Amino acid sequence: MRYIALIDGAPGAYGAVIPDCPGCTAMGDTVDEALDNAGAALRDWMEHYDARNGARPEARSIEAIRTAHAQELSAGAVLASVALDPRTPSTPGRDNG
């Protein structure tokens, strides 16, 4: 399964947001690092979401995300596809929820 990420920032400080997964964000010094971190954040977000809700949110099409986030895109953000790889274990963490 793949989700669309919205990437924005400047050299040394890039951020990634997965709009279909509220609160799922990642940072990185480069776009590639932000995307790698977005994959890990998505996996962790899904594990937390699955434990509480069961069904995962539907991933919208890139066209739907493009329409919904036209303002951010016109200001310089870009879209990227982030894979949810269920075979890759997440790192142990805390649930503060």
C-alpha cells in the first residue's frame, strides 16, 4: 500500500506530511531523508492506528491530494509516494495516547 506525502522545506530542514494519516509527519536534512523517515513514521502511525481502530484509512489518489493541497503546492511543496512496508518492523517506542 502506498500513501502520498506532501514535502516542503529548505536545505537542512525538510518536512513530510501524510495527509491521509492525521498527525503522521517526519523531518529530514534532505528530501531523501525526509522521505525515508516518512516511511518509518507511516509504519509506526499505522501500528498505533491499527491497535486502536482496526481498519486503516483509505489512501487517496495523487489527483485528490493535489486538488486538496493546491495552495501548498503552488507555494513550492511537492508530492511523493511513500510505501507502507508491513514486513519492516518498527523500532520499539512509547504510546503516549
